[in-house]
Amino acid sequence: MEASKTSSGTTLRNAFGPKSLIFTSLILISITESLRLLQQEL
């Protein structure tokens, strides 16, 4: 149980690392692109 707790803690710590910033930026870019396409259709 202790090992699983530490592993989950490290995963949470990694989730808030620089990798998460890259993923969030990619998500924001995809959202803006989809909104741009919707505006073009309208």
C-alpha cells in the first residue's frame, strides 16, 4: 500500500510538471482551431 501511495504521489507531481503545460497548450490550440472552423462555417 505504501508503494502505491508514493507512486500515485509522483504521478500527481508529474501531472503538474512541464509536460502538463505542453498538453494544456495543445488542448487550447485545438479548441481555438475548432472555434475558428465553426466561425468560418457560420
